[in-house]
Amino acid sequence: MSQTHAVVIGGSMAGLCTARVLSDHFDTVTVIDRDSYPEGALERAGVPQSRHVHALLVRGRQELNRFFPGFDTLMLERGAHDIDFGNDFATLRPWGWERRHPTGMMTLFASRNLIESTVRELFRKLPNVKLREQTSITGLSMTANGRKRIDQVYIAPHQDGAPTTIQAELVVDASGRASKAPDWLQELGLTPPQETIVNSYSGYSSRSFQAPPADQLPAEWWWKGIWLEPEIPGGMLAGVLFPVEQGRWIVTLGGVAKNYPPRDEADFMDALSQLRSPILAEAIRLAEPISPVYCNRAMANRFRRYEKWNERVDGFLAVGDSTCAFNPIYGQGMTTGTLSAGALQKCLRKYGPTHPELARYFFQAQAEVQSDPWGLATGADFSYPSTEGERPLESRIFAPYMRALFTTAIEDMELHHQIDEVLQMLKPPSRFFSPAVMGRVARGTLRRWLHRKTEQHVTPAMPPTPTPVG
């Protein structure tokens, strides 16, 4: 009996999760990446965004533990922080400081390098997988005996110039938002899928710091992390501080509508004092900078609509950011990548790897997974008038309701909890439109209208010191 082989292009989080799923259905799975993988939690060129803040949402944490048992244990042993965001972050929203509230939803805070290296270590333990490093894919090969099928990938020629191919029964593109697959498909005479782009012209600047020992922090600093949102249109710069392993903090400044945060180290430090609260600047005065400032400007939302693709070609799939990439400011990317792999797992179990309609069924299932985070990310980006892209009619219709929803949740902690579950991708956004939630929003809006105040709300500069919560 012939051996079956699947190739995954790109060792991203989505790529490794996808390869894990494929390992249950193919004799051999090879992950090909142009990078070389470092030993341990170190940077690699193919993931420049790793230097910025990352948080693994609760749903993504659940999926990674399902794909790679032992993930949680290793992460916590290596210094990842187990944090209840609602209870342990000093969070400044546009309307003021958020009330401290335990949610019971624990988020892993760690560097992207630690998350990825831990997944990669567990992946390597699978008996039928290979990681092929420092190998660049240059194109795809297609047969057309009756039905079109991708059957090989081309890799960069050896020094003698000889072309090299790798045969596969299935090729999966997991190379991320910069995927070349649309170009490769076009070279084969296929029309690539259409794209939808929504661009709010956002940008990141980040710097790492060695945090001071806990006993050197002021006693009233109860928080483990900081989240400062701008009060638009008064300001367009946000700032966050995330704790990561080895007693470090990563501080990221984010700007929208081309209000990009500074690249220069001195300007970066100065910008910290321009945020709505001095808390972040004061924290950094006690810390030691241990990295330069790193920037990222490639943050547009991009949806390659494979689920609407009219071409019929077997043996090819695309997953994760290769199909749908979000503005990373909303922290959905890693989790959605795991959900894409989960959608593939369900399709393979239901239809098998050789089903003639596997690609069509999978692309539809993946789009259903991606549509909710896409709506959340683009809906938030469309709140800025300068955002470019086709604005869906429903976003204009529902925008006033969504504002009322989040405003009501300032005081309604039960509603706040339901929003948290959606943002952690544990529940779908359709929950916002259930009769129970809409009723709470209506009652809260009516109460505000009946007790509306004319005085202007002033946000205190520092978060209030709350009574300790469980």
C-alpha cells in the first residue's frame, strides 16, 4: 500500500496545529518553512510580530491543550502568567477606569516566542511529522488528468541549479498574511480568490523591560498588567503593559488612523507620558529597558474568500492568516488559527482526506469560524471614519446598538461577563442579540436616559485602589 504524504507550507501556529490534525490521516506530514527554528523561546525572522504583546485567549488555550496535551503545564513551568484580565488588569476605557471584576476566565500571558516554541517542542514528539527548515517554496505543480489536482510543491533550486519538487497528496498553505499562494495559483492558470481588505492604518511600537522585583512596587499597585485606551477624538494612542516570562514586561503603544506610535527610543519613552493616565510611564520608570523599539505597520484586515472561490482544484487547502488575517491589535490571530485547524479536523473525520469535496466543505467551515472574529475586528476598525474598505450595511445599522451594549455593561456586571465570553471566543457574537441581552441593554439605556447627568465625567489619573477581590 502506497504511503500518503501531506505538506504544510509554513510553521506558524496555524501551520503546526494543522499539521497535528493531518498527522491522524496521513502516513507522513512535512512542515516546510524558510526560517530556521531556534532552540528555545527565541526570535525568528518569519515572525516579526513576536516582539509585540500577545495574549492567548481562553478558547485558543483550550484548543492548544486539546491538540498538544501538556501545553499548559509546560507554559506555566516556563514562566507564563495565568491571569484573570477582568480582575488583575488596570483597564482604562474611553469612559473611565473599568471596575475590577473576577471573571473566572484565565488568560495565558507570555511572549509569542515561548508559546510557539512550546507548541513546536510538543509537535516534534509526534512520530510521523517532519520539520524542514531553511526551505523556500517557489510554486505549485498541478496535474489535470480529468480533474485538476495540486500534486507537488517546488522548492528553491540547489546550488547546481537543479529544480526540486516534493510530492504530496495534500498541500496546505499556512504561510500567513504574506502568502504567495494566490500568485502560484495564477501561474497555473487559475483565478485566485477575491480579497476583502479593511484598513484602519493602525501601527504598533513595542519595547521590552526587565520588571522590578515585586517588593519594590508601590503597595497600592494591585494590578498585574495595564490596558489604556484612548478617548477618541481627544487622543489616538493606546498603551498596554503585559507581563511575560523571566520577570519581563512588554510595553506596546498602538495608534490608529495613521497616528503611528514613535520608532525612536527617546520618543517612545516620551510618548508614555502622553497617555491618558501616567500609570504606565510611572511603572516604566522603575524598570530597565532591555530591547530597542520594534515597529509593525502591516496591520490591515485581509480576507481571501476561498469559500466563494469558483475554481475547482483538489489537493490544496489554505488555513489561518493565509485566508483571513486580522488587525492584530484585537488579539484574535493565534486563537483563530487553532479554530481553523479544528474546522479541518471535523471535516477530515466526517469526509476523509480523499473526499472529492473536502476543499469546498473545509473552506466553508473555516469561513464560518473566521466570520465572527472578522466582524468584531472590522466593526471596531470601522468606528474610525478614516478606515478604508467596503463598510457592510449591517455595521452601520448595528453600530448604535453596540455602543449601547458596551455602555450598559459599564455598570451591569452580568452583561459585562457575557461580553467577556464573546471576546474570549467562548461564545459567538450572536449572543449580543439574544432577547435576554437586548432586554438588559434596553433597560440600562432607559435608566441612563431617566437619570442622565449634565456634569462632565472626569477620569482619575490613576486607577482606584479597590477592596481586594478573591
